[in-house]
Amino acid sequence: MTYFFLKTFVLGPLLRVLFRPWVRGVENVPTSGAAILASNHLSFSDSIFLPLMLRRPVTFLAKSEYFTGKGLKGAFSRWFFTATGQLPIDRAGGKASEASLNTGLEVLAGGNLLGIYPEGTRSPDGKLYRGRTGIARMVLEAKVPVIPVAMIDTEKVQPIGQKLPKIRRVGIAIGTPLDFSRFEGMEGDRIVLRAVTDEIMYELQKLSGQVYDDVYATSVKSRMARAAR
């Protein structure tokens, strides 16, 4: 109920007027049934603009830090992410990654849309980086289509580290669904998982027009942090 109210009467109208978001390919999103929306990740606002432009609700797996903050800011963050249908995940790896996978599978088992950022984190410089294979495992286990989504210019609205957004137009390009049923039963094969993930990232690169760098974004962020010391 809160999700519908915010989208329809509060945030939705305001954001449409201020940022005039455009969307191309919305017909590629199924009107019913489970599917994964695999998106590039340029800004915090990606998780706001994408659901805004779709009729169906989208559940994102959000980092757990958004739900554990303290004080007034932490309380607001926890309320906002819960109200907009996002679920906390621990990105520490190991058992935490397995728990995140299971959470995503539960969303899909309910016939819902699940939003995933295959890069695992926001791009630090606007490039598209190597995808994590967790998305491939989820696709093959859930047996659902993957719909590539490219967020356009959202990094210019709210760059990393900037608290207040800039007012400018943003866009969303939605590609045709990808079918990986030919790999059914092969979710334990690392080579298959990498091939599926790379195909998804290739489609994202075509949609977004970003420069692709075949390294993990987390490694780039770590390198940039060391250089800044």
C-alpha cells in the first residue's frame, strides 16, 4: 500500500515533473510472471527511477547498510527502503551470498519482478564493469527470463558522494528478454555461469553505450581509494 501511495501520489508525480524521465522498450517487461531486470548501476537513484517508469512493482536487493543506520537519517532510510519494497542483503560473501541468492529466488517464486545490479556496486566512473555470476545462478535456478535495462545519465543527477541531486533529464532503455533455458541444470558449472553473466553484460553495454572494462568495479574502487590516501 505504501509503495503504491508513494509512487502514485507523492514521489512519482514530483520526480516526473522535475526529471522528465523517458523510457524506451517498456513493452519488453512482461505484464505478469517472474523475471529479472538486470541493470547497470550509475547512481543511488537508479532504484527509484526504474520502478517509477514501470507499472509493476520491482523488488531490489539492497545492501543491508541501508536498513541498519542510526539516528533520524537511519530511521528514514530504513522506512524508505522498506516502503518501496526493497530487501536487505549482506554482501560479505560466503554464506551471506547464499542467503542473498535464496532471498532473490523467493521473490521470483512469488511471480514478481526482481531488480539486480550484476556489477554488484555502483560504477565509480561511468564505465560498465564485469558482472558477478550470482545473477547467472539465480537465472538458471529460477528458470526465468532476464531483461537487460540501461539507466541513462543518472550518474549526472547524483554522482557518488553528492547528497543533493541535480535537476536534469534521465532515461531508461529496456532490451528484449534473454532466454537461457539452453543451460538448464548447469547452474553448478562455473564456465556456464561466467558465459551467461558475460552475455548479460554484453547486452547491457549495447543498450547503455558505456565503455566496458573487464574487471570488477569493487577492485577499481579499492584502487581509487588507495590512490586518494
